[in-house]
Amino acid sequence: MAQHRMEKDTMGEVNVPAEALYGAQTQRAVENFPISGQPLPPEFLHALGGIKAAAAAANQELGLLPAPLAGAIQRAATEVAEGKWDAEFPIDVFQTGSGTSTNMNANEVIARRAAQIAKGETIHPNDHVNLGQSSNDVIPTALHLSAAVAIHARLVPALHHLHAALAAKARAFDDIIKTGRTHMMDATPIRLGQEFGGYASMVEHGIARLQAVMPDLCELALGGTAVGTGLNTHPEFARRVAARLAKAHGLPFVEARNHFEAQGSQDGALWASGAIHTVAASLMKIAGDVRLMNSGPRCGLAEVTLPAVQPGSSIMPGKVNPVICESLIQACAQVTGNHVAITLGVQGGQLDLNTMLPLIARNLLENIGLVANAARMFADKAIAGLVANEETCRGYVEISPSMATALNPLIGYEQAAEIAKRSFKQRRPVRELAREMTKLAPAEIDRALDPRRQTEPGLGDGGGAGG
């Protein structure tokens, strides 16, 4: 069998692998862009297939595409959307900045496959599959569509899962008193449950921020064609395609309110990236805190113990490291780098088109996947099995010089500071020194220095509001 076949486009003839569904323009792009060896992400390609299927259906409804052709294109495009032909998309992500090469890759694959389905019908990549479209509105549409679906279907559920795990620990640890730390130094007491409640709230806020960006992502550029004017497309085309995509994915996709904004900028994608980056920063902080509290087991804080998931050293027997935290932190560091690339990509839009669309799509989708996967891993392999070392936590509270803070309302800052300094210097509890250095009754000191009371709002004897 021949290894190649001859294909022809407007620039001439090209040798294409004999069995490939793609054609000349795809082959040219494969040869032109040997950069990373990585094509655009599958989620993006699947979104592109879904757009082409919806476009064929809309064009049939509008009387612009005969039913036999439209039906064959829909079937072929749906196969692309389902991932059947991922191997037919070999073009490097670092290609033409509009993504035209990948749009034509899709048009060629779908046209050839549709012709096989239609058994003899001539189906043209541009005239039929790309009818009413331009790469300049299709590619930003695929970017928004794939990102919105991935955030909704993958990232937000993963964060809800992590939030539930953190909230459960907040409840379980509510009665465990430990010393607070600010500037990495001893501070007034806090409940371990309060710390974990703060972590849960960070994730909850992250979910809200992601949901806030969805309306922008759900605006689709389709209908603007080359520069946003809508030349060569039916006025109803984009609205009908968006309605079909909304029904298919259960998200409120609509035609962009302003096509010149939708194609000249990618501000919505950058906002989404910023929200994801914020979540990543939150997760890095949480994982870093947990790793610190887990430090030890004898010479660190040792306030909590993470599940042991693997040996930690090739030379130190018995050592176990906080590897799940470290994996999460590294993933989130990568998210930060990708966010910088997205920022540069959005800044790179010039005049009537952003020409860094493949880069933006690749990094945005990778970030969604990284945070979603890392959040689930952290919830299941670190937080779910985390245990508190209550005795250790309680011991730190009693020896902390910052316990003297609760005496401020009773003896004043200056005398309380003297007690705190002596507590540190002599390695003696604040409670013991308060009995020696003040005229307060023992019961009054005990009430003021009740650690639980110090974890609640209030003024007066030791700051507690409640028992």
C-alpha cells in the first residue's frame, strides 16, 4: 500500500499520509511548526467538534446546507467531539496565532469522514464544514466553550470535594486548642478547627470567584467571522449554534454581545485564569500550613499527622515526608507560570484579533486540569486521613509567652509584657508567673488564661465572650 497520497490546496500539491483523514493544510502545518510535539488539548479539540456539529445543524435549519451533507457533517463532527479522532489532530500548539491551522485540521478531518459516511457526496472543508464561520471566531469560541465546560464539570466539583473535606476537619477539630502563630512567631490561642474553617472558607471563596467568571466565558465569538462584522454568515447562525451548545452542556452559552471585543481581546479568558490562579495560591498556602503543622515527628511542630503514603528517603529508614502537600504545591507553581503566559497572550492581541489563542487555550485548560486533579488528591490523600495531635497542641498553648495577652485588660500592657518576657527567658508558664507578679486572685488568673475563652471575641477578663 502507498504510504502517502497527493492532496491539493490553494498553494499547490502536498504529500499526506495515505490513511490520514486530514488533508493538505494540516500537513503543511505539521511541517511548519515542529516546536513542542504537543497538540492542543483534547478538551479543546472536542469542543471544536461540538461547534462544527452545531454549525452544520444550524446551517441546515437556515436552508444553507442540504440535509444529506448536514447530517453527515454532524455525525463526523460528533465523532470528533467524542474523542474518536484525536490522533488526527497532530498540529503543534505553537502554530498560527489565530489557530487557523487547527480549525482547518478539523474542517479537513470532518469533511473527509463525512464523505465516507455520505458515501459519494462531495463535502468541502471550507464551503460546507466551515460554512458561516472563520477561524477568527471559531477558535475563540472553542477556547471559551472548552474552558467553561471544564471549569463547570471538573474544577468546581473538585473544589466542592476539597471544601467538604476541610469543613469536616473544621468540625472535628473545633475543641482542640493550639497556639496561634503570626510572623511565624507564637501568638494568642486559636482552635485548630478555626484554622481549618478558614481553609474551607478560602476554597469556598475560590468556587464563588470561578462561578463569577462563567457569564463572560459563556459569551461566544461565533458570528463575527473574520473581524467581528459577521461577513458571510447568516444573522441567525450564531444564536442558533449557541443555543444548541447551551442545551448540550447545560450552560448558558450565548452569542457575544460585541463581536469586536470577543475577537480583539481575550479578557474573559484572563479573568478565568486569574480566578484559577487565585485558587492555586490559596491551595499553596493551605498545603504549606499543613506541611508546617505536620513537621516532625519529634523536632518540629507535630500538631497534626498526615497519612503516610510512601517511604520518604532512600537513605534514612522510617522517614515519611509530606509528599501530597509537595505535589500540590508544585502543581500550583506551574499554574502560576501558565497564568503569566496567558497574561502575555492576552496582552498580545493586536487590533481586530488576538493572535495567541492556541497558547491561551493550552495553558488555561492545563491549569483547570492541574488544580482539579491536585485538589482531589489533596482532599483524599492528605486531608481525609489527617489527625490532630491534641496533647502537643495543648502543651504549646501553656508554654507560649503570648498567653500574657489575655491579662492586658486586667493589669495593662506594660506589666503583661514583663510577664511574657520573663516567661520566655525563664521557660516558665505565664499562669505561674502571673500568680507571682500580680495581685490577681488565682481564680481570676485562671479565668483570664482559659485558652478556650481566648479563641472567642470579647473584652474583660481574658477576652472571652462565653464559657
